[in-house]
Amino acid sequence: MFDNLPENLFLEILSRLPVKHLLRLKVVCKSWRSRISNPNFVNNKHVAITATNPDNDSFIIHNLNNDQLYVINVNFLDRAITLEIPVPADNDSINIVGSCNGLLCVAHTCNRQKLPKKLYLWNPATRKVKHIHKYSIAINRKSKVYRVSLGFGFDRSSGDYKVVRIVTYMYPIEINHSTETFLYYMDENKYSFKHRVEVYSLNRNSWKEIGVEFKFMLVRSPCPVIVNGLLYWIVDQDRDTSFKHVLLSFNVESENFSTVSLPDDVSWQRVFEYKESVATPCTDKYIGHIDIWTLDDDNCWIKKLIIRSSVIRSSYDLDGCLKTGEFVGRIFSNEVVLYDSVNDVVKHTQLRMDKLRTYNFSESLVNLN
């Protein structure tokens, strides 16, 4: 019956089906498998429709105390599904670098050295894993590496998924680095920092080092946020001999960096996506409200929203924002809730934890081969 349908109509029907149904249909016949596996269908048609379907709006909660992952559909907040990490963590910590089009980038971090040991891409829907090896910038015992910062995003122009890796080296300030470029001094701790950057391409399955043209000291964000093809980290930068936090952005397509100042009254070192813009919360404990600032196309900050909920004035730790515009946070006895600022409604989940991170998530068929 379906074979008699016009190709465009057939693909339109397929694109509206859940991932679990498409996985079953792939085994019906070779022609169906070929259509469903086609990168153009997966990346352009199915991902786009899935992202706009409110029935697919889900998010992942990462409990930082025990590294447990939960996926929750916004329409069924009382049903938290446990996600099993596909690679044994042993005694390492789990870091979700980012979530994009149904893929998670995961790093296993050594608790002693605080440096990523294992790095892989994971599609929870298809249960496929792609291990990432052979860095261009190697780290050994002699390397004076202080920190490794990671980011993960999608390049729409090439249909490529990329991982950016910032390696920060630390040296005693007494060492002469006159021949080094992009060096920055931290007088308080008598250390200087130098950075090297490389980018992994899933299409090429390889790393390449890129030149950097920024000066900053340390990346503060544990993981960046991606908004409209730009990755954002909060970093330390010196201005007029006083340290300030600024946003370091990385364009996944052009692979270029730039910096953006933060609002002067930012009190939380946190950024997230809010209605397709990068946003940061500003809070005043004495007044008892939260201001949400967003970055416009001219890199100017605009106060977009003022949250004055009585619940927030009591106790609220804002962690992030979902595609629905609802905020995720914790209240009272560490209960994880969603806050609808439009209707001033708090929605409860069954989860309780005191340290968490939140990621938007929608199932997809994106292939990791």
C-alpha cells in the first residue's frame, strides 16, 4: 500500500513517526531501511519535525551526586525514566558535555586529576555509541595541563556534529614565556595560562587543531550551552587589572571564537537557552525576584523577564530552561520542579536532588557511523 504513495508523501508520513516505530520499520524491507537511514531524511526532515512536535518535548536531568541520568517528557512529569550509561564509569565522574538533536556527548572525568579520560557520542534512542580517540593535542604526565574544557554542537551548513576541546596549560609566573602567544598572567596565584584548541568532526572522524585569537584565564562553566550554532562558556578575563566574567563563544560552523560581556549585575555564573537566545539569570536576594537577561543579535543584553513568584521568593535554585519556556529548578527539600512564568504555575516532578544539570532532549535517528 505504501509503495504506491508518492515519495514525498511517504517520507512526510515517516518523518512524523516516533523513533521506536521507525526502528521497527527499518527491518520491513531494504527500500524502507534505505529511506529511513538516509542522512537527508534523518538530519533535515525527521529532526526538524521532531523538534517542533510538543509531544516530543523532553529533558534530561543529571544528578551530580550519583551520576544518575533521567529523561522526562514535559507532558508526563511523574514518569522519570532512568537512562543507563552505556560505558562503565568505574570510579570516574560523568560529564554531559552537551545534547543536540538526540545525541549526547559524554566525558568520563578522572576524580583525582579532574581531566576527561573517555569521550564518546551516544544516541540513547538507537543505543549506539561512538568513541572518540586520537586527539591532535596529546596529554601526558609531563604536560602542565590544568584543565580541559569541552563543547558539543551541530554545524547546519555541513550537517556535521563537532566537539571542541580547549586544553589549558598552567605555568609558574617566574618562567619566561616571551616566545609564547596568547599568554595570560594570574598574579594572585603566581601562575600563567596558555590555551590550545582542537575540533573533532563526526563526518571526518578526526581532530584538527585550530589557531586561537582570544585571551582569557580560565573556563568557569562546567559545560557550555549551544544556541543557534554558537557554544557559550563563562570565562575569566582581565579588564583594567580586575578580573571579570565574560562569555566566550565558539561558532560551530566557522570555528571562530569571540567574547561578549555579561550584564553588570549577574550574580549567578550560569547561562542557558531561553526561547532561542542565550540567557543569564540575575537575582537580588533582598528583593526576592529573578531577572532573565537575553542576548540580542547585536550582542546587547536585554532584560526579558522578571520572575516574581512567591515560590521563588521562598526558595528556588534556577538550573535551566526548556524549549517550552519553562524553567527547571529546585525548591524547599530539593524537589525538582518546572516553573511556568507565563501562568505563574509550579509543576512538580518525583525527583529530589541537591545538585543537578538540565539538558533539552528529543529522540532521533542520527547515525554515529
